[in-house]
Amino acid sequence: MNISSQLRPALTIFVLLTALTGVLYPAAVTGIAQGVFPNQANGSVISKDGRAVGSGLIGQNFTEPRYFWGRPSATGPMPYNGAGSGGSNLGPTNPALFDAVKARVAALKAADPGNTAPVPVDLVTTSGSGLDPDISPEAAAYQIGRVAKARNLSIPQVEALVAANTTGKQWGFLGEARVNVLKLNLALDALGK
């Protein structure tokens, strides 16, 4: 049997499949995405004054009392590290998870000592990716008093901003209502206080 008779068809198939799956298919998917969903295809970048300030898909580490805080991040070496996406991998019986949640609850209580409401679970637990940009409307409501006081705003003003930045279930039935923390904090900054 002649090796060149087998090598030529194998190389031809290799080149054709490489062109199809490595060039044509990705180019078609990219072209369709750019045409149909350009914002999402380009990373859902959020701009302020013509400058990119973040993505609607990746959380940011807000720690000042005047801002709404997002869900904790377990990424390393810094919070919300898009290059190091991942959860903490701590199981429900792990004492380290219990200690981390306890410390986060204490930090929230210390930041707003007058708040006696139960702390929403998404403010004290990390997501699977560690990059979650959204919090629940309950988590946003929990923080309204602290943010209003720090910015010298009325509770109804801040409640209105939270309501305006709350997104309902996708297509009315998938997932849960959510608040994008970056967009909400930018709306607060736009008030100039």
C-alpha cells in the first residue's frame, strides 16, 4: 500500500476541516453576533463620559458606604478578576464558609448598625463564577438606608433609583429579578451627591 495515497486525502480533509471549523464557522458566528447582538458580542461595556467604566457582565468591588455593594467575589488574587473566574468551592459543612458568611454579616451590620432587617443571602455568599454583577432587589433594598444616609438623599429617592435599575425575569418567566450594581451606582453618581 502506498503511503502517499493515504496521506493526500488525510491532508486534504485536515485542511478543509481546519478552514471550516477554524475560520469559516467562527467568522460566521462572530458576524451574526455583531449584527444581532452587538452590545453583548462586544462585552456589554458600560461607558460614562465616553470612557469605558466596566462591563454589565462582570461585577466590581464597591466598598464605600455611599455605593451599593455587590455580591462577594471569591476570585483571586483580587475580587471580580475576570481572568480568574471561579467559586470558593467551600461546601455547606465547611467551617471556613460559615466563618466567611459570619464575617460578611458582621461587616454589613457594622456599616449600617440601625438596620435590623435580615441580611439577604446574596450579600454574604459568592456566586459560582465570582463575577456576578447583579444583586437581588432584596439585597438592594437592604442597603438603601446606608446609601441614602451616606449621600444625604431621601429614602424615596434611592428607592426610585433601585426600582428604575431593576430588571425583571428574562422574558417574564426565566430567572429572578435583579439589579445591576454598576448601573445603579452610576445612576447614583449622576445625581451629583
